[in-house]
Amino acid sequence: MIRLIILITLFVIGNISAQDFQGVATYSTDRKLEIQLDSTQMNSEMQKQIHEMMRKQFQKEYTLRFNKTESVYKEEENLGAPQPASGVQVIVAGSGASDVLYKNSKEERFVAKRDMFGKAFLVKDTLTHYKWKLENETKKIGNYTCYKATTTRTMEIVRNINVNGDKEESNSKTEEIKVVVWYTPEIPINNGPDNYWGLPGLIMEVNDGDLRILCNKIVLNPKKKIEIKAPEKGKVVTETKFEKIMRKKMDEMHDRRSHRNGGNSMEIRIGG
């Protein structure tokens, strides 16, 4: 009887600890872009500026605030954002600094606040179920032993380039991308950066096509309690509906800028 009481007591304490488990992981992102530009329409210096600016557009820092079943993923403010090259306007469709992604792995759903051209949307939908293949390969990331997992997904890439008034047709293609991630069971939550999740440990590194996301700092159970809640403001839409709205708005903006600026614009859209 005494042994039973001790076991029950320890079990209750363990559950309380699990419920209170929280942490903050900081991730940095980088993306390799191979953009072919017409050398007859812009000089080599302008091409170099554009390539450098596009590279810096995707060098960002994010924080993932998490507990056992929930998380909030948000970009940290960057005061040193790259400035456009002279005479060229670049439009990049993707996550913005004001976007917030809430994931609930227990209920398998997400809520994302996304601002598009000054209008707030609240995207509510189910989490993507990745078909992860667990590998035997391991490596260290910081102090954590991480295990490799892989999957594949399809990605649509749309590029519209309009320089000096000579409009080119949109270049759209769908590719199958191999996704390689590294997760650590030492942090036993099935979560990770962005929309990645579903593994027996926190995802520490993502290599998704030309996108890389790497965790460079983790704070577990900080003294100050972390607030994790879903965003609430914005027009409620599904993920599919939001993608359709974004495509339409980007096409409209592309046409307006092309007419107003005599075609001196470049637009790159990268979709998932």
C-alpha cells in the first residue's frame, strides 16, 4: 500500500511538471535563390545588388514559444531590412514581420494571422500531416543529439519579371521537394519551426529545398511564464481561400506597378 501511494504521488508530480513544461527556441533562416536576369536589360552591378537584396530578404530570425501541445512562431523585428536597388522594385510574397503562427498539435490545427497589403487575415485550418521517414543518422546541434527524418512535398514556384517595359510571361512550375529535418527527443514535443511538426522531439533544423531553418538558442522553463495563445483578429479564411486571394492581389499589384513605373519591377512568388 505504501509503495502504491508513492507511485501515485510521483505520477501526479510528473504530470504537473509536464503541464508546466515550456520553452523558447530561436531560429535563423536562409534561402538560396538562383535568379536568371537578362544582362541586356540591366548592368552587372544592378544584378549584383538584386541578388544580394534577395538573399538578405530571407535571412531572418524567428522565435518558437512552446509548451507540450501548443506553440507560437513569430519573426523577430529586423531594423536593418535591405533597401531596394536603384530603379528596381522587388515584391516578395511570403510571411511578413507581423505574421503569427499558432499550432496545436493535440487538436491538429493551426491559426495564422497574415497581413496582406494592409489587410489582416486569420487563416484557420488543419495541420499538414507529413509522412516522415525516421533515419538512423544522428548529429549534434548545440548540446542536443539530433536524429534525421525525411519526407517529400510539392511546391509551386511563380516568377514574373518585368524590366524596362518588356513584359515577360509568368514562369510557373511545380517541383517535388525533398525535406530533411533534424529533431531531438531530448526535448519531447512534436513541434518545430514554421508549419513543421509531427516528430518525437523538437525539430532543430530544416532543409526544405533551398530553404534552411536552424535553431541556434533554446531556453527551457524560463522563470517568466510564457503566454501561448492563438491570434484572434482578421478575416477568417481557410488556407486554400487565402492562397487564392494572395494570387489575385499579387497579379493586380504587379499590373498596377508595371503601368505606373514603365515596367521597372521584379516580382518573385514562392509558394508552398
